[in-house]
Amino acid sequence: MSRSLKVRSDCIKPAKLALQRNGFRSQRAFAEELGFALSTVSRFLTGKTVDYATFVEICENLALDWQAIAHFDDLISSPSVDPKSSLVLTNKHQDWGDAPHSNIFFGRHDELTTLQQWIIQDNCRLIVVLGMGGIGKTTLTAKLAQRLQLEFQFIIWRSLSNAPPVDELLEELIQFLSNQQDFTLPPYFHSRVRKLINYLRSSRCLLILDNAESILQAGERTGRYREGYQDYSQLIKCIGQTHHNSCLIVTSREKPHGIAELDGETLPVRCLQLKGLSQAEGREIFSAKGDFTGSETEWKSVISRYEGNPLALKMVASGVRDYFDSNISNFLTFLKKGTFIFDDIRDLLERQFQRLSQLEQEIMYWLAINHEPVSFEELQEDFVYPISSHELLNGITSLQRRSLIEKTGDRLTQQPVVMEYMITQLIEQICGEIQRIKVKSPNQSANLQLFRSHALIKAQAKDYVRETQIRLILQPLLDKLIASLGNSKTIEIYLTQILDLLRGKSSRQTGYVGGNIINLLQQLQVDLSGYDFSHLTVWQAYLQGTNLHKVNFANSDLRQSVFSVILGNVSSLALTPDGKCLATADLNGNIHLWQVRQGKQLLTFQGHTNWITSVSFSSDGQTLVSGSYDKTVKLWDVRTGICLRTFTGHTMGVYSVAFSPDGQTIVSGSSDRTVKFWQIFNDKCIKTLTGHTSEIYSVAFSADGQTVASGSADNTIKLWDICKGKCLKTLYGHTNSVCSIALSPNGQTLVSGSADHTVRLWDICKGQCVKIFMGHSNRVASVAFSRDGKTLLSGSTDKTVKLWDVSTGSCVRTFIGHSDRVESVTFNQDGQIA
């Protein structure tokens, strides 16, 4: 028996007056606003019992003191949770992730009551909510979590729709439950699970994992986990079997393997199979869409036809309203003709989709491709052609009215069944567009509407999102093309024919075609060596780790594409002061200039004869200086890529270069153990400083331009007075080479990274080390200050980048993802990392 409360008889009238005082015209209006059943509100206002959480929520929305009006004699409390103690558990830690808003909610009173009893009274550790797509699993769970906020100290919601790796999920959960304090995670999976369990024991936590079917194998025995996701089974089972006072709720279209052996009516692991809504609840969905006409028999027929599926009924209601004048009879008559079989939702979606404007259709395709919720701005950037905010907002609003898209916070997405339909449409349409190309007909016009306007995958998306796009879009499209064209070689011929047809045309005419073709060829495992992609728009091509030997990208627009080999190994990078352009130097002696926002390559600077070790922009961003192992320093015009001047004088390789704040002087550090100063207007060395006993790996100017710091393989840092040419201080402390240094914006502190695996912070005035930052497991190759001097950034040959809090000395975040050592890091003007 669940805990319940009722209003004291002498407080019923004040409760009813509170309804009017808060602006609600009727009990129905209040029920619809909160998402409660009308019968629940009526019971509350007539002094009948309602469940505890509902009683408290209604009181809060009516600005009533629930303790003052409650009849406590009817409170039946769980032995493990005292009702008064629930006030202490007021939730302060919530991360709702992609959870939907549950303000509009129909029916499910019995299911909510059952779930609340399982969690509050029966202390269930694991609950699996099951049901077909669109049945309302996510919405029900969101409503439940909203009602139980007072019962838990931590609530975290995560969607598994993009199948994130289990280690990534564990890291997020542990960091959240530790209040972002626990960044040192055990290296092994089982150790991480044990740490999570400890947090579930120490605090009362509610975890929700939505859309678990995404980590289950399609086409196999029900509930089997996908390859690489079997550890999810161990995680879920461990939470269900281990003693703690928290709860995990999992939603899925099918029961995950291993749950059946754990669940039972009296066990701490239970499953709830959702059925369709009742007739009355189904009609509430129609009522929310408008006024409909139909007999009782007709209402029963239409709701039964869709088995009370809430999503299907929402779409049917929109369809009947838009196409059949809100007349249920006309709709059912049309169904009897057999031309509207629907499958049934697929046919209805098809009819709705065909009535959409071109813009609305494009929005629908993009939301399906992105697969995870996207912001308005992100969606706007996806379009091939410029689209105004006003136009896009109108399209989104129209789609929301049709119940075809949803908002999650400030982000947009689709219901899974709608997304599946859109992806199927995308694959069918693009397959047809490619098939209609005539091979060996150079003068034909390529009608590639969707292939041009939409990317099949997003090259710069998170790895697991891109892998989902490959699995759901790219590979099924290839399977369909192979079935129709015969083999991979024929597909390659068709795709290269399309490239030839579009070469040299504008980006509006070519759009995503070039990037899509490259991604298709990659998935076919075609060797791209020698391919000609010149004079093309190559957007969203994913070429990381690809052999691009003799591939021609001349005069191509590479916006938002991801490369690795084409750039060689990047040895140094620098951002212009405005953060709009990025210079990357490589071991092949080339410097590439990139437009940051679009990822477009602007220029390539060539002239060095050996690998480039360092690049730096002048304060106005108009010139670039580079140092190389060819013993020279070069000055470049950023606008033209022309080498303005070459400075010679070092007898060994140059490791580091920097501009003075006024842009008039360059400093360089070399393997020849000297620091040299050069004036940009002539090629003369104006000063040479000596004192280090080994190679100089890093040099930096102070903000006032009066002092230069140098870091060396002799394990020291020296501070030099530029005017006098004398060493002011030598900083000792590192036990191995000093690889990188940077001065703070206020000029009072200096940071250094070393081969001894540490980052050190120095007080320049005192010449003392004030903090040591430990965490890297290999050489720290690069360090940088944020613009406000409060944060440090370090890159290491251990393949990680770390963010440090200067005041506390703690590691705020570790960025993992590089496949090789990190040689250079920097902040842009907005505090973003490169």
C-alpha cells in the first residue's frame, strides 16, 4: 500500500479558493496545466486521498502549505523513508540531459502509481520500462522523475539513442554524482562500476537511461547487446543485484538480455510493460489538438485502430484536423477505401510529409541526420544556402504544430518513429537520384536535390554520433545501391561521374555532394590515392587516418571536413588575435592557414627546407613568423602567403619564435643555445643572448615587451632584460628539459611544461615556484594561459590535453581523443581550445 494524503475537511474550501486565486478557471484547466488526470485534481479538492508526491506537487502549484492542510492520519509511510525526512532530501543536484518536458501528459495514472510504489515503498534498485516506439515510455518516466524530485538527492537523465560507449557514460555519472570532484577514474571497467556503486550507496540517486534499444543488436535474438556494448549488461545487472538505496530506470523497446533472470513481482528488479492509452485518455489527446466530431463508435474505432499509441494518436489527430476537417467519420470512411493503409503510421507520415513546404522537409531531414537534439543555430548552419532566422523559426513552429518535431530545452529533435521514417525516406530518395545518373554522358544535368542539400554523416560530430550515422544512413544506402547497381565497382563509376559533372560549379550547386561521395567511397573501402577532388565543394568529408597519397584538393572548399594525413604531423599551431584564423605547421616544412569557423583552408606557405618547430602571429594578425630546423626564421604576409624576409644566423635548428607586443621585434631560441632578436624591417640580428648550457626549446615576451623568458634542455628557465641584454633571474626546479613556457597576461607569473611530466607555476618577481601541477604521464610539450590568466592549458606526448585551475592547482578537465602526441595548444579569444 502506497503512502497517501488528503486535505483536512476544514481546509477544502480554502484549497478551492486557492485554485481561483492562482488564475485557474476550472479544475480541468488546472489538471491540463499540470498534466494530472482530472479525477486526481477532483479527489484532492473533495478531501479524498491522493498519493503523497502528487499531494505535495498540487499544494506547491497552489501556493499552499501542504503540512498545514494535510490530514496526517491517512499517511502510510514506507519503513525505509520517513515522510518528514523527504523534506530534507530536497533535490539540489539535477541533470535532465535530453529529458522531455512533461507538462502535457495524458493518463497513465495507474502506471505512475505503480512505479512510485516500486521506488518509494518497495525500494526497487532497477526498473525497466518497456513498450513499442511512441507508446510513451520516455514521457512517463520524465513525469515520474519530476514527481519524485523530493525523494532523491541526485537525478541524472541520459539518452542512449546515439549509443555512447559505456566508459564515457560511467565517467559522466561518476563526475556528476561526485559534484564534479572525482576526475581520477580507475583504468578498468569493473573498478569504475564499483566506484559508481559507492556513490549510489552514499547518496539517494535516481538514474534514468532512455532509449536502451539503441545499444541492442538489430536483427538478432531479442535483447542481445551490440558488439562492443556488452559491458552495459554488466553495469545494469550490477546496479540491480548490488545493495544500495538508489534506483536506475531503463526504458527500451525490448527487454535487455539478462534482465529476465533478475526481475520479479517481489524482487528489487522489476519490469513494466506499457500498453496503449484507454479510450478516454486517447480522446484527451485529440481534445488538445482541437474540437473533433464523431460518434462514440467512431471514436472507439479510431483509437483502437492505433492501439492507444500516444504518438500515433497525436499524428492521427493532426492529420484528421488538417485533411478531414476534424471529422472522425470522414477519416474512417477514407481508411475503408484501402488507399490509406498506413502501416498505418508510415502512410500517415507520408501524407503529412508531402504537405510540408520545401523548407520544412529540409528541416525534417536534418533533424533525422543529426540524430541528437540540435540548437537553432546549429540547424541553421547545416543549410547549403543562407536562411534567415525568421524563415527557419517559421518552419520549426509549423512542424511543432504538426507534432512532427519536439523541443528538449532549447534544442530540437524528433520522436524515434518519426526519425526512422525520415531516414528511410532519405535513403530511398538519394538512391534514386544516384541511379538516374547516366554513365558516360558528360553533358547531362545532375538532378541531385537531397544528395546535394544534406550530408549523410557529420564529420565533426562526436565519434559515437558519426558511427550511428554510418550504421543507420551511409551503410544502408550502399546496401540499397549494391542491390540495384550490382557491385561496388559500378557504384564507384557512378560516383566519379557525378564528381566530373559538378567540378568547378558553385557551392550552391554542389553542396554536400563532394563530401558525401568521399564518405561513400570510404565506406566502400576504395583506395583514394590519386583521386582528383580539385575545384569541388568538399563539405563534411571524414578522412581521418586515410591515405591521401597524390590526392588533389586544389581550389577545393574543405569546410567542416576532418583530415589527418593531408596535413602531415602538426608540430605547432597559432591563432590570430581575433581567433578567426589558425596556422598549423608540420614536419614537411609547410604552414597551412585555415578559416576556423568553416574549417576552410585559405593558404599554404612554403619555403622552409626542414620541419617547422614554431609559428606565431603578430598582434595585428597581418604577419606570421616561423622557426625551423633548417636554422632559419621566416616572416610571412598572412594575406598573400608570400615570404617577406628570411633571418639567418643560428648555427643549429630554431625551436621557438615569438613576436614582441608591438610587432616590431622577433625573438628566437635555438639548439645552438642562444636567444636572438631580429628587427622585422631588415634581416639583421640586433642582439644575441647566451647563458643556457643546452638547447633552448621555448621563448616568450612579457606583456610590456621589456622582458623575455627562455626555457631550455638544461632544466632551467631564464628571464632576460632585453635593453641590457642581461639575465635577471634563473628559475630552478624542473628535473628534466623545459619544453614550453608562457607568461601570464598581467606579467606576474610564468607557466612551464617539462619532460619531467609536470607543469609549474612561477612567481616572476620572487623567482620561485608557487605551484606544481601533476597528472600527465609523459612530456608536457606545450602550455598556455587563458586571456584572464585564471586557467592553464597543457598538451602532452601522453596524447592528452589538460585544463587546470590556476588558483587551486586542480585539473578541471582532461581531453582525450588524440591518436598521437600533442605538440601544441592554445586558447582563442573566446576561451575555446585549439
